[in-house]
Amino acid sequence: MQSYNFSLKGNLVNVHTQLIAPAEIVVANGIIQSIQPISEAEITTAGFIMPGFIDSHVHIESSMLIPSEFARIAVLHGTVSTVSDPHEIANVCGMEGVEFMIENGKKVPFKFNFGAPSCVPATIFETAGAALNSDDVTKLLQLKEIKYLSEMMNFPGVLNKDPEVMKKIAAAHQAGKPVDGHAPGLRGDMAKEYIEAGISTDHECFTMEEALDKLTHGMKIIIREGSAAKNFEALIDLVEDHPNMLLFCSDDKHPDSLVDGHINQLCARAIAKGIPLFNVLKAACVNPVKHYKLEVGLLRVGDPADFIVVDNLTQFNVHQTYIDGQALLKDGQSTIQSVACAPINRFNCENITEAMLSIQETSYPAVEGAIPVIEALDGQLITNKLFVQGKKEADCWVTDTQNDVLKMVVVNRYTAAPIAKCFIKNFGLKKGAIASTVAHDSHNIVAVGATDEALAKAINMVIDATGGVSCTDGDMLSLLLPLPIAGLMSANDGFKVAKQYTAIDAMAKSLGSTLSAPFMTLSFMALLVIPHLKLSDKGLFDGDSFSFITNTP
């Protein structure tokens, strides 16, 4: 293994002492050997030397890139490590999927820290490609590469002390590893009980009041700003008064937005709001290392040489990124090389027909002509439950593009089954359709369209590719981004995938969508554990009562 020996002389940002001063850092064999004060006249490295950024909760799969390609882009923004929940690929491929992520991540000089997925499948109300029971989770927690139990989305199971759920939490505690939470909207005594079960973080708070309630009970809050869910504005002021209890994450970040920036962007926005520098850097760099016991250096003697050089402490534009002493940026380009991998997948789905997408009047609930409609919210994973006057043709409910009430469907991609159908508002398409096999958490095929013809076309495009995202105008123009690895990721060059995604995203918007990230929003419309109304492959689901409003025929 190559060793890395060098020294840097520059302005050192010491988060531990909260001082900034000129210093020389000497690195030998990838470890910081000494840090000595120097004079300003001796500085040879422009900018500021500081700890690297850490994404404290991310699903690498949502970048549509395998871990090695994610790393190639992330180091451009000073990210040296992630706390990564592989439950997306686990829901498709089970243990094999988790092993794929670990092994691919090892092929590049980046510090991935994976969790043991706690909820595969996420609920019993959907069809996934695999399941992980408490025995599987216990085995994973024994691995050194597994640093924690991933987000416990089944908070009703925690509150009701479901035996399987409690076994998974107990296994994490026995292994000395933290448990991540996921409890949107949970407050008061129920939040207290959930936290007292040994769950230490939550990244799902969307109001200040909810976050403060959970902080009161000792839970750490991860401020999330991803491609779809954006809670930074609601929560960032917490960093002012609770600097040791806050972390930053993206949760889900599409490839184009990853190319634009990562945790460095959150730091710049926090500084612009007047949050003290060292509070911000604790959340972005230090708190994740301490909470998850990561093997990531924090600019101390004896630490791995994991640090970055930024131009200033307001914008955090990254000039150099080092991991274990290896320089991973040269002339603004990533030095991490692409690696080949054999795809894994589970896909057993035949092409559909337009006729399969009709919604008979008698099969969909209505009260005096008002039908249940999902209201998608830009920048949020939660949805609203509306009742809207439906549009009928003959004996079928149909899309109403004039009032932006479009048809949404979920197609089971693992086995032949009836197609689940409903209506959704706020996607804004005036024509055409979009479809995706990225559909949290079971990753069946989810699609929204203005016509049944376009819907069928978009769906069949991703079926023919055994995974991907598609967009069609329903006529001559169509785009497809293939995702052959579990229907979630591409192994192609990450920068090229980002350009492909930018093109297909732009096409969806050209068809009328006003959402900032239509494909990312679409991917969460089947996520039943986030209220209030969602669609699984088994039917329209009320997240408040945790029951179906409609079932597939």
C-alpha cells in the first residue's frame, strides 16, 4: 500500500480549540505526525486547512451512482466520509446488495461507513425484492464495515415493542453501535418513549418545534437538505444554541445536485445566516465522527490525514482534499479513478398495456364526486390528502390536466400483479409521462402521466431497460437513463450520468412540471412511512391510519 508523506504550511482551523492560526502539518504514512505553529511569513498554502466534511445520513443509491462514482464527485466538495444507509439496494437485493455496496466502496480511497438496514421491507403493505430479519441484521452488525443500525422507520413497532424490532435494536446496543431514528412528526410522550428505546438521531424533523421536543429528550438532530427534502431553513437556527447535538446530511441527492455541491453548501448557507463558524464546523465535521465513532481524522496529531483546504471560511470552495494523506484533487479534478463492477438486480416484469391503466368508477372511492388525491409538496417527503372533484369519461376516472390532477401508478417489478392506481396533484405535466424504478423503499415502478398512452410508454421503457428513469412526451420524443444495478444505480462515469439526469429532468420540466426535482419527488410517492397519503403496489395508503383506502383489484 502506498504511503503518503508531505507537509503543509497554512492557516489551520482548529475546531477543538476554536482558534485559527498559521501552522505546519507534517504527514507521514498517511498519519498526522506533528502540528507546529509558524509565522504568517512562512505560509505557502493559500486558504484555510480544516477537517473534511461528512454527510451524516445518505443513501448513496439515490445519487444513481455506485459508491466509487459517488466518491469521485464528493471529494470535489471536500467530503471525506459518509454515514451511508444501504437500505435502498437491500430492499431489492437483500444481503447481497449490502455486500455489493461495501465491496465497491472499498475500491476507492474514500471513507464510507455503512449501516445495517433495520426495515427491509419498510412495511408489510408493499412488495419488496428481499427481507432482512433480526438474525440478518445481527450478522451485519458484527462486521467492522457496519457502524450503526440504520434508520428505524418502524416507529409504531418501537412503541408497541414488536419483538423483531426490539431484537434489532438490542443487537446494535450489544455491538456498541448507535441506532438511527426516523420518526417524522412524532412528539411528546411518544417521542420520549421512542428515544428511550435507545434511538439516538432523527433526520426527519420538519419544524423547529418538533426538533426542540426531540432535543429535550436527548436525541441528536440531523439537518437534512437533499434533492427533494429540504429542512435547512426550518432548522438551521438550532446550531446556534445546540452545537454539540446537530449534524448535517443530504439523505437523498441526485447526481446533478451532487456535482453542484455537498455539505460545503450547507456550511456556506449557515455562515451567511450568522451562525458561528465553529458551531457550523462541529455539525459538518466533528459531531458525526464522535457520534458514530468513525475512523476519520479531525486534524489532531496521530489522526489519519483526512482534511481539506478551502479558499475562505464563508463560501468553502475546496482547493484540496486529502484522505489518509492521499491528495484526491488536482487542478480542480478528482484523482479517483472509475472502477468496473458486475451489476446485480432483481427484475421480473412484463410490458404493460394502456388498457391496464384504466380506473373504473366503481373501484375508486368517491363522495359526491370527490375523489382522494395525493398532493405532492415541493421540497418535502410528506404529502397532503385532498378530496378533489374527479373527472370521468364513460365509467372511468381520468386525468384532469387543466386542474393538475394526474394519474399515478405503481407497477410491481418483482412478480406479476395488478397495477395500483391513484391520482396526484402538483406534478404539473401538461402532456407526456415520467417513470422510475427508484421508488422508495421497495423500488417498484412508479409513474405519473397526463395520458394512459404516455404512462404505458414511460413504464415500458424502464421495464425494457430492467431499471431506470424515463420521460416521454407521448409522441416522438423520449429519454431514458438506464440504471442496471438494482434498478437504482449506474456504474458509468458519474459526471456523464449527472449530465444525462440533467437532460431528463429538464425534459420533465419542459412538459409542464413545476417541481424543483420531479424525479426525486416521484421516487418518494410510494414511501408509506411518510404521511399522509401514498401509493404502494398494493393500493392507496393512508399514512395516518396506516391502512389502505383502496387496494389493487
